[in-house]
Amino acid sequence: MERISPVVARDRRSGSGIRRLTTILMFFGGLVLGAADVRAQDQAQVNAGLDIWKSSGCPDCHGAFADGDKQRDEAPTGANLRTAKLDTAALKLTVSCGRPGGTGMPAFDEGAYKTRPCYDRPLGPPPDDLYPTPRALTPAQIAAVVAYLQARIIGRGRITRAECLAYYDNDEDQCETYK
């Protein structure tokens, strides 16, 4: 005669083993579906960041692909962000507070220096040598730009045709040089 532990016998009678297995499968299935939702939200934030990048004057100084090939001659030459090694905090600080010292990087956060500290400076007026910003961005918009830069720019090196097509909404004429 087969010996069955009291726990197994109870599970067989009540069906709780099947319920337990079903609960576990539903939990892990929810994790997988939740991860897909997070990826979709992240992609939406990256796409929003690209739109903000385009509409906030960033390409004027940094170039469309953030390689320092500025689009406006009268604008300061921005850094090549494709080869930059900035982490999330450094990117957020730079976009929010700009870069004092005549670098040409404006502070896009209208509360920078006045209501939110920057570079360990006491609250007060922003430095006089910050380049004027084309428009202020909210903290959420700054986070979206940072998400875009991290997903598609930072550490990417050479510009690819696929990146060009994504930037210019699949306009082949804009991307002739990237074959």
C-alpha cells in the first residue's frame, strides 16, 4: 500500500494543489504581461522624448542625431551625446540646470536654481552665462528627453540608416547619406 503524507492527501481531496498551481501560473503570467505593459509605457516615453527633443531646440545645437552637427549656424555647438558616458542623474541635471561657464547649454527647467537647486549652488537667480532656452520643460518632459537619449542616443556611436528613418518618419530623401 502506498503511503501518502497528510498534506498530499488533503491536497488530493480538496484540489488545493491544482488551485495553488493555477495561482502560481497566473502570478507569473501577470508578471510577463506587466513587463509588456512597462515596455510599451517606456516606448511611449521614448517617443514622447523624441518629439520634445525635436520641438525644444535641441537639434539646433546638438544636431538631429545628437552628434554635435548643429542645425543652426548661430546656435552654440552642442556636445556629441552619442559618445557621452552620462548616467540618468547626470543627463537630468544637465538638461534641467544647463551648463554654466559659457558652454551654451541652457537650463530647460524653469525652476532650476530658483526653486530646485543645481550644482550645489544656493537657491537664487540662475547664472548669467546660461544660454537662453527656447522653451521651458516640465520635469516629466525632461524625464522623457532623458529616456529618449538613453534609449536611442547615448553610446550609439555611428548614425545608422534605421535611426535616420525613425527620426524623419521614414522619409527616404532625408536619409540618403546613411546607406
